[in-house]
Amino acid sequence: MLKWLPKPIYNLWRRYFGTYTLDDPRPIAKEAPYTFFIPASFELQQIQAGDLVKLMFRSHPRGKEWDMERMWVEVTAVTSSTLQGRLANTPFDMPQIKEGDSVHFERSHVISWRTERDVERSPEYREYWDRCMVDTCVTKESVPVYYIYREEPDMAQDGDKYPDSGWRIRGDYRNVSDEELEARKQQYIALGKVLNADDSWIHLIDSPIGSAFMKNFETGVYEPYDRVPSDD
């Protein structure tokens, strides 16, 4: 709708007629628990005026570049069910709202929380951003993890923010032809993204280089495998 207009005119229309909604992060956190983290319920209950909270603002209509921005809001008022605050960021591509504007939201909209008060926090959770090589079918098609091995890391490039973990992860290839297996695509991605798809092997994630395991689907157990194929 109207996106054919030049960007300055389109944004002017969005400024006067556009709106926004706040995304509920809970479905995302449920779908991606190893890469998307939100405060615990007991933390959200401690939010008070003066704190900063981050919310996900979704533009209507969407911008030419972005349709959602994560921005900080300074809390100004708290009731039993809703909160109110002032936008503490300058939107990148959302002209229908500006820094200082009033924002009404619920605790369930909060994806991050900052406060200078002494409050109870959840225990530190482990994050899994180190990289691995994985069959794309595991993350894209929900094919279960079948064979995993850890070799000397050799995929990292200069300037990478996160190192190669050395893990190489193959999706179930029972009843898969050699040609189909050879045609499978692979991704070099964060371990957490693999765990979002299948975390049945997380108890093995700290196994040393040289480790290899294959899943016994009858028992659900990953059994040690005595060699790492050089061509996988």
C-alpha cells in the first residue's frame, strides 16, 4: 500500500497516518529459547517508574527497510495491569512515533529491563553463540539430529565475532540415498539455532574435540561412535 511512492513522501504519509503495535515476545521466546531471551515473570513484576524497558514496535504500514524496531522506553507510571512510559530512543524508520512520545504497554511486552535499584534477578543463563556446521534440513525442515561429531575448529574467519565450536551436526539420514545425502545443504550458524530446532543432544555439547555420537532412535540415547568420517 503506497510503497510505490518515493521514500520521503511515503514517510510523510506514515508520519501523519501511520500507527504502530507492540509485539508479544513470548511466542518468539518459546520458539527460540536458546537465542531469544526475555525477563522472567517475577522480574517483570518488579518494574517501577524510572526503569528502562525495551519493547518491540511494529510499524503499520511497514517501512521500506524495516517493519519492526526494538526501542527503549523510560517507565513513568505503573498500575496493576498496565504501564506507561516515554520513548527513550530516536526511531530509525518509524516516523509515526518520536523520542519522548508516550507509550502504553503491558509487562508481557518487555524483552529487556534495566534498573539501578537492587532487585532480584534470574540466575545467569548460558548462551550458545559459538558456530557449528549443520545440515540445513535440521533447522529448516525439523529433521532430527542423528550424527554429531566435534573436530578441530577450522571454519572461523578473521573478524568473526564468535568462534567455530568444531561441532558438525547431521540430520537423520536413515532411509536417505547417498545422492540425497550428498545434495543436502549445510549452514555455518550459532549452536543456539540448532538447539532451538533439536536440543536432544545438549548434554553432550561440552564433549571434547574428537568426540562423536550417533542417536539410537529406539532408546533416544546418543551412543559414542568410534570414528569421525573424514568426508562428512
